[in-house]
Amino acid sequence: MSVKINENYLLLESSYLFAEISRRVEKFQTENPDAQVIKMGIGDVTKPLPKAVIKAFNEAVTEMGNSETFMGYGPEQGYSFLIDTIIENDYKSRGIELDIDEVFISDAAKCDTANIQEIFGLDNVIAVTDPVYPVYVDSNVMAGRTGSIQDSGRYEGVVYMPSTAENNFIPELPKSPVDLIYLCFPNNPTGTALKKEDLAKWVEYARENDAIILFDAAYEAYITEDDIPRSIYEIEGAKDVAIEFRSFSKNAGFTGTRCAFVVVPKQVKAVDSEGNKHDLNSLWNRRTTTKFNGVSYPVQKAAEAVYTDEAKKEIQENIDYYLENAKIIKNSMEELGLDVYGGVNSPYIWVKTPENMDSWSFFDLLLEEANVVGTPGVGFGPSGEGYLRLTAFNTLENTKEAMERISKLSL
Amino acid sequence: MSVKINENYLLLESSYLFAEISRRVEKFQTENPDAQVIKMGIGDVTKPLPKAVIKAFNEAVTEMGNSETFMGYGPEQGYSFLIDTIIENDYKSRGIELDIDEVFISDAAKCDTANIQEIFGLDNVIAVTDPVYPVYVDSNVMAGRTGSIQDSGRYEGVVYMPSTAENNFIPELPKSPVDLIYLCFPNNPTGTALKKEDLAKWVEYARENDAIILFDAAYEAYITEDDIPRSIYEIEGAKDVAIEFRSFSKNAGFTGTRCAFVVVPKQVKAVDSEGNKHDLNSLWNRRTTTKFNGVSYPVQKAAEAVYTDEAKKEIQENIDYYLENAKIIKNSMEELGLDVYGGVNSPYIWVKTPENMDSWSFFDLLLEEANVVGTPGVGFGPSGEGYLRLTAFNTLENTKEAMERISKLSL
């Protein structure tokens, strides 16, 4: 008699990407204490919260100090003042109708995209793009929906859909049957956005093949080009087959404040083993009420203020600032003769390494020779090998300085 | 080909306890619009956050509006400023040594107690007291660690340990082998606290039987009597066999602010199928970094301020206030000739219904005749049948008014 661990955890690769990056950067810093390292690795924002957000946030905190206005437990699904505001601004304005109980407020799109698999059976086949945000895969490994990792760097039982320069980073539709398809557009890490007609193909595929799309739209605020949907529900028929994830992290700077939401339309259904259909909305609601306790009230008030005209203006200025950095990075790398992708509808720039160098070698080269930290593409999946991700979230000064240093290298 | 749901969700009882209470209260209110209903059901606090907490909370929000002090992603496990403060105040002061990486900051003890089962294999046998906080059981049902619910109101495959007046609400040690034992003391819902020697028996049992105790100490701030441990680690040897859950909800009024923590000592181990031992601390860390994104920075600063002398004083005053309410409830119900438990080291009063009335009948009687809302004991498990839980979190005025109304009933 002895307690057993969840052995699926043993299938996980031992080192998480960003932990390995930290380790190498720390080692370099220790050996080179005078080096001014510029971090363009982790996708974390640097601009402060908008003034209108700070004002609402502070006011809500003050409410918590007063008996008459104090707020205790809120609804696990989030307050209607925030949900209504989200529906009005992000959806109704784009012709998408949602009911209040189709939107669930949470503390992170990371948590939502990691937790969503819990409402599905273990016998579903998942499909991910390659490269991919590691959380989609790891959460399924931990749940037992995969086999072990192969020499190819792929987990057994998972369908990987390569996104490389060869297909313009738009993966082909799966050739073998899949159930749950994780899509993130604008994409992390490649920075690619999907045009409406391209995303429509996925919705059509899901409808025809009884699959469900788990659509991560965390980077929608960076879309600058026309004809790129900000929500998957802009595609006709998507409400039958798609769950959408959003976050306040990358638009409003909430990476340290924590607020996100997930949309689960009531018409998205899945079946039990007898073929009876069930609403995923009800299952997600049950999960939410049982395993979650709602987002901090002041944080929800802060998130509501993201939609004020004043905050919207400030947010757009911040995004323009980051996109200007992206342009600088893109241009600098292109001037070096490198193939560069993303950076137009995305804060991410996806760089092909010079002379088929592998991702970690290029990472080490930039760290050691230019003291610039990127993210090795291979960390996002085997098809990311030979690429490096740079982010536009640093300051303009640091971005320029980093590019100047890199331009002096002979690549 | 069609997406399959997690069928374990179908095993769950359809109506969550508090949803059913809300339904009955709303129906009563609609039919009796003039009735002044006093809610003593859900365990939610009413006193505002302490002034020192509000101050720190507001200051941290202001930091988020300034480029120089803005905070992006923090460590998923929580900031060291908060963890250090917790260890110093809650543990070191009681002779318990903990390393900084043995404490994980989270947004809710509800989430932690629901999520902890994920790091364990599905073949572990869980044991819960009966009555019990429903989240412990439901999270295991959803994960697939149980069979279906029986006519007895118990899930197949779960070991229930009755806590009733007959055993002074101290359950007997399990007679059949169990792996994971959920204990909550001071107990929700019975209000019972365990003396050191009684808790020591559980630690001894776990050590001798290779079991692990999941110890929910969310109500430790209400302990008033001597010789009642505030942490399970006050028991020698507990660090080898126990994980402890704490929260800022019930002491500092964080039910709407959201902050909690879990302690996973590095020496707590479990085995894989080949008998190799693994640190649960490492597994929980892996779960935390993959499926969680940390607690809001301003909320963590607010939680840190809970430990200032000024806040501690205010918190103690609030707890004394709630405990005075508890005493009033206890005395009033006893004067009515009812058997009453809890309310001394706990904000919960556990009342035996008069004349063996069932829980829901007594609930309806109090709602209809006194317009007072309690929580039916049977909602916490079959051994809660014939009991009702009242909470001390309302105002003194409402508590007195409620007791006055009830005292006029002929029970």
C-alpha cells in the first residue's frame, strides 16, 4: 500500500523551455557580470497599465475597505458588469451575438487553455500546430492523452501540423482524423496571422469532421491588416465548433495583473459513449464552479476599464509602440540577409537562423556575441528547429541597441 | 468520428448545494417580497479588508501604472516577499521550518484542494470525512477516481468517515486501506477542532500506512482554545506525509480579493508503478508552472500586508466579532433545547434538527417561518442529514435579529 503519482508527469520533458533559457542567461551573466543583456525572449509587456485602468483598479480596492461597498465571493464565472462590457465591445461590435453565460472570466488564458481539455474524454485525438505554445501539449500529456515523447521530439498519439516557411506558416488540414484542434492566430511563436478565407477552411473542416477548434486569440490586438478576423466567430458556423480564448495580458498589459476570458457558445456539443450530445458550456460551467473561485473583484473592475475610450486610446498607443519595435527588428534582421516572418500582425518576429544553424546555437551566438536573449524555435516543437523568436515588448531604446549589436555580427 | 466528453462529469449530482439554496431562497423572496431574509448560509465574510491591506493594495496598483515600477509576469509559484512573510509568521513562529520553494501562492484554497488530486494516479483510494466540503469529492469524481453515486448518497470507491454527534465529530481511522485522506480542521461544516493528540493519531496512521493527508487549515484563525494545532506540521513527522492548504479568505476577508497558499514539503513522496519514489513538491511545481500563471501582483502585496501589526490587530478584532456572533447563535439554539456543535474554534455552528427533522425540512422551516437561511447538513454528505449549518459571518445586528425570530418558533 503506497500512494501512487500521476505517472503521466513522467512523460513530460524534464526541462521547461523558459527555465532552460533562464539557466543559460544566468550562467552567462555570472561569467560576464559587466554585460548588459537585453531580453527579447519571454513575451512579457513592459508598458504600464493605462491610467483609466489604474483609476478603476484603485477605486475598486478602496471599495474593499469599506463595509458598505465591500465585495465578498463573486460569481465563479465572473461579474456581469465585465462580461457585458466584453460582449458589447469585442463581439457585438463585430456582429457576433453572445449570451452572458457564454463568457467565463478567468485569471489567465494559460490556465484556460491548459484546463479546457479536462471536460473532454481521454480518448480524443488532439492536433496542434508545430511549433506550438507548449502549454497545449503539456496539459494533455499530464492528463494522459498522449504516449511518450519520440526521438522526433513529438509525443506519441498527438497529431502535429507543421508550420514552416514552406507552407507560409499556415498548416495543412489534418490528414488523419482528429477531435480537438488547438489553433493560435495571430500565432505564438511564428507571428503569422490567418486571413478570413484561411481560417474559414478550418471551421469548415471542423464542421465536416465533427471536430472542435480551441482558438487562442490572445494576440488579436496586434492585427493591423485587413481581412484578418479578430475572433473566430467572425467565420460563419464557428459558433457550433469553436471555443475562443482571450486575455488582457498582451493588449492592456495585464501579465502581472491577471485577467482573461473564454467563450464557450452553447451550441458547441460533444458526445458521451452512447452518442448522446452534451453542451460543452454546461460542462465548462460545472468545472468552473467546482474548481475555480472567480477573479479578484478589483481586477475585474480594472479589466472593465480597459474598454473605456481613454484606456482604448492609451492601449492603441502602446500597441503601436510595440509594433514599431517589431518593424525595427524585422527590418534589421532582413538587412542582415536573414529570412524573417511575423512582426506585422503580431509582437513576435520569427527568424530563420543563418546557414541552417540550429536554434540553440543561434540562441547562444546572440547571447554571447550580442548579449541579446531570444527564444529558440525548437523549444516550441521540432518544426521550430532552425528558427528563433524575438519579441517586440522591450523598450524602443533597448530594441534599437539590440539590433545595432546584432548588425555588427558577421552572420 | 466525434468529440467525446469527459464522461465522469455525468457521474456528478446535477445540482450543486448552494445553487439549490439560491433557487429556494429566490422562490421564497418572489412569493414574499416584503420578507427581510437574513442569510447565514454561505461562508462569506462581511467585514472589509484591513486598512493596512487596503493601503498596500492601492500602492501596488499605483506601481502598476508607472513604467519604473510596473510588474509583468511574476513567478507562477508566487513572489518571495510573500512566501518569506508567510513562512516567518505562520510557521517559523510555531517552530516549523519551511524552505521558500515549499510554499506555493495561489488564488484559492478551493482551487488548490480541487487541483491537488491531479498529481496523483487515478488508482489511489481517497478518504473523506462525512459531512465534507463538496469540492474534495467532486474534483475526484470529475477526474475519474470514483464510481457512480449510490442510494446512500455516497460515491462508489470513496471511503467515507462519518463525523456525527456519536463520535464527537472526530471520525475514526479508516478500517480499509486508503491513500489520500482529506481532513479539514477546524472543520467545515461541523465547526469541530482537533486537539493535538487527536490530529497526531492521523499523522501516525498516515506514516504507518503510507497514506498522505491533504490538510485544509482554511479556518485556523478561528482557533481560540489551547492545545489545538494551527498547522498540521506542529505534529512531529507530519512533514513526511502531509500537504497543507491555507487561505486569506476567512481571516483577512479575501473572499472577493482571492489569495491562498499550499505547503508541499519536499520530503512528501509517492511512488510510480515500479515503486520508485518521487517528490510531490516537484510534481506540484510542474503542475503550477504548466497550468497556472501566478496571482495578481497587487493582490500578493495586499496579502503580504495581512502580516503587519496594524492589520493583525484589525483581523483579530474582526475574528472576535464573528466569534461573538457564533456564541450568540450557539447560546440561542441551545436555549431552544437543540443540540449545537462548533462555534468555539470556528465560524460555523452545526445544529441538530429538532425531532429528527431532515435537513431540508428544517432549512425550509427556518426560511419560511423565520426568514433565515442556513445550509442543509445533508448537502455536505449523508452523515450531515439531520443537521443544519449556520455561519457567524453576518452582522451582529442581523445575527441577533435572526436568533430572536428563531426563538419565537415552537421547535
